[in-house]
Amino acid sequence: MENNINKSSNQDEIACIQCGAKLTFAPGTDSLKCEFCGALNTIEVDEHERAEAHKEIDFHNFVNQQMDIAPKTEILTIKCDGCGAETTFDQNVISDSCDFCDSPLTSKEGHKSSIIQPKGMLPFKIKDKEGLDLYRSWLRKLWFAPNKLKSYARQTEKLAGIYIPYWTFDSKTNTNYTGERGDDYEETENYTENGESKTRTVTKTNWTSVRGRVFRDFDDVLIPASQSLPIKYVEQLEPWDLTNLVPYDTKYLSGFKSESYQKGLEDGFVAARDKMKDVIRGDVRRDISGDRQTIHSMDTDFDAVTFKHILLPIWISAYRYNQKVYRFMVNGRTGEVQGERPYSWIKITLFVLMIISIIATVYYLVETYGG
């Protein structure tokens, strides 16, 4: 059977209904804005389409039977030699720079491929200027930041708006476990110190073997399908308002870029299971109860596994300092800011010397006048 492929449309083909000029999506609205006449062109979404954006897909059925015939999107992808990010290019774009590390990119280096079409997406809500203000405010609060970094922030005129791919997973789980429960108790013991007999209270633990079962239902466990951004900071951009997902539509991409997934569906589920197991481990400890817990084994069944492929909006800026790339991210929905940051060792050294000087001065004053 022939694959159902949706070719990504050229953004120039999205034309204003009033003047025919190019349209770009206006963050915080449900409309495309004309760059020439300023007219807003509403993106129509009916309730059936909106419901489809939230519809879960059976994971095992999809992997075993639907993977080859599922709707696909044909994209032109350029892999950055600098950081490995895989960014999608519009067909009319010849060259650009990588938004993840600022390395140059050209369409000659790209390749066409078809990927699983996203089910839904969250459009940008935070405007470019808002994101830039939040980014600068975050930088101002950083201690020991290099002056060049703050200067760079002042000179930066805009951030790059990118839709990042994610997988979400649901699952019903039940886990059989074995372990030990530790109950603390106190005893009084005698001891000798400097020839004198004394007593003290010590805490001891009585361990009991246990086994049991815990249940947990998971909903929308988020797994970034991008490997271009530091996972620690990407996860700290959460939470996302996934209840406001809209159907995937290239109109929302107009004026923005998107990254194709580098972590496939099955690898995504492996990562999701690990996240679920971390939560289940806490459930097991609570079920064991007592003062202390030791887990010997956990055997988890993952049932009714479903997934969605979605795109989430992030404002990004990349900055090079001492031959290393630092990336800053702003959640395009909530304005949460996270990122890597360099330190000025000159500032840190001066600060340490100042503290030492203050301590030395106080010590001198106490020794000189304290008596």
C-alpha cells in the first residue's frame, strides 16, 4: 500500500486573503498575520479536528501493523555538523544558520525523508519580544556571568522560534515487588569514656522481608524526541498545557522552524518506561512503608500503552563562549526560562579574594581591639 505522505508546503504559498502577501503565524492568537497589510487570517479548527489532536494511538498495534501506512510528512532535513541537530528547511530556503549552535547550514547538505506526521501541537503563545525580555531578565539574575554574555544579550534582537518534537505515552501498570521493610527502634547502651561509665540511646533497625503489588496509571508522559538540546533543561521547561493541543497544521509553522525527531517512537517508549519506573519505585517504597525500605526486585507490566506525536514551541538562543556553545530556552507557552550558562572565573576569583580580605580584616580587628 502506498504511504500517505503530506509534503510540507512552502510558506510563501500561505497567502493573505486580502492582498496576497506572505502570512506568518501570530503568537498568542489563532491567526496568521499579513506582513504587508497587517490583516489577520484566522486558522479555522472544528471541534472534530480538535478532538482528533487529543486522540491516543494504540502503541503496539501501530508499531506492528500501522507504522508503514501511517500518515507521513515529507521534509527537507539538514543535519548540523556542529551539534548534530536536524532542522527542517522550507523548500525556498537555500542557507541559514543552526539555531542550536549558530553554525552555518546550506540546503545542499540536506536530505529529504518522510517522518510520522505529528498528531497535534501547541502553537506559540509567547511573542518574540516577550521571550527576549524574559531571556534578558533571566540573564541579569545570573551571578558571575561573563560581561560578554550580558553584552550579547543586549545586542540580541530576536530569538529563534522552533517547534520541538515530543512523544507522549499513556499506560496502565501493575508491579510485583520484593524487598525489605526497616522499622527503627531505640535501645539504651552503656559505654565508657575517659574511665567514666555512661549511657546513650542508639537507633537500630529491625528488617522484615516483604512482597506486594502496586498499580499506577500514567497519562501523557512527555519524552523529548530531540537530542539537540540538553535534556536536563528541556524537562525543566515543563509543565506544558497539553489540554490546549490543536491539530497539526503547517499554518502554525509559518514564520517558524521545526525539528524532526531524532529519537524514534520505540526508543521514545523505552525512555518513557524508565520515567514511569522512577515513579513506580516511589510507589513501592510507600507501599512497603516503615522507616526504611530496600527494594530487591520490581517486575512491571505495561498495559494499554498509547501515544501521541506532538510539536511544542520553544524560543532558543545559542551563544559561543570560550569555544563552547551555551543554549538558552524559553517555553513558548508559559515563558519559563532555562539554559546553560558560562561562569566568569575572573569574577569568581575576585569575589573569593574579597571574602578572604573581609575575613582577614575582621580577624585583625578582633585580635587588635577585641581584648
